Amino acid sequence: MSGLLDLAPVVPVVVLHDAEAAVPMAKALVAGGLPAIEVTLRTPAALDGVRRIAAEVPDAVVGVGTVLSAGDVADAVSAGARFLVSPGATPGLLDAMDRSGLPYLPGVATVSEMLTVLERGRTEMKFFPAEAAGGAAYLASVAGPLPQLRFCPTGGISAATASHYLALPSVPCVGGSWVTPADAVAAGDWARITGLAAEAAALAPRRRGGAVR
């Protein structure tokens, strides 16, 4: 799983309203230095967009976010997702993601939730909703008793606050939607998205963790 977290300092969190935009958007993100892309299951276009990215943008590592159920897991796998992201971590959902064979980031917000995931041998998680749940200061305090955990904080993070998280040893990357603003995607302004991606990729030194496993 470390390969996913170490691909780049920012994982774009994408709400895709038009599947036609998926491929040019993914190409723009990859060109800017952000190969890992989380497409959330918040719109009807999401799974079709994932299929298109998986088929047409080989340099992208496309995943599915807002995974809430075993059905969502199955749909994501069928669409060609290479990783899964959930906002929370119930036993049933963890079972389904385990069975998928894909890397996944289960959502956690409390120490008890972190321990629940850790009991399954998972040390890499999504901290969500990051800003509302205590922010970088909270994660810094968790590192004392749980130094083995690594996080991709997501939720309310901006270009201005991402560096606060990335300064923590436990945070190799953050998730954020600011890299793909809705107006730029709707207008097909791929040059703007490439520029935002390049700025995000420069927030921290490029990690080298190898291929996603």
C-alpha cells in the first residue's frame, strides 16, 4: 500500500459530473505530476469515468472513493479501479475491501477507529474529515501512541493548509478537491488543472515508493 501513498504529495479527490471529461482531466493531472486520482461515487458519471481513465490513461493510478458498501466495492473493481477509499470503516465494509484484493484507505477519525483498522494489520488510513476532526494537531498527537500509522488526510484541506499536514512524518500525502475545481472541469480548462496539479506536486519532495501493490 505504501506505493499509493508515496506517488505524490496530493491525491486529487474528484467529483465527476460528465464522464466525457474523465480522460482529459486525468491526462492533465498526470501531466502536472499527480498520477493517483480518486474519483468519488457521488455522481452517476463516476464509474463510467473510472472505466475510461483505466482504459485510456495508463500513467494514471485511478481509484474509487466514497465507497460505502460491498456493492460499491464490486462496482469499483468491475470499473477497473486500482485502489479504494472509504469515509469510514465498518466491519462489513472492511471485509469487502479485504476480499477485493485492492489496496484501500479506510476512513478513520478517532483513535478507537484507528485501532480497529490496525487490528486487521492495516497501518495506512484516510483521516476524514481532516479539518473538522482536529486537523494536523490531532494527527501529531496520535503519533505518540501510534507511531506506526500513516495517513492520507482528506476533508477541508486546501492549497494553503496542505503543508501543515505534509510536515508530519505520518503524512506522506493529502487528499484534496482544490486541484480540480468544478468550473475548470466544466469549461475544459485542462491547462489550468495541469498548473494546479504542478503546484500541488511541488508541495513536498516527490516520494518514491514504487508501484502500487
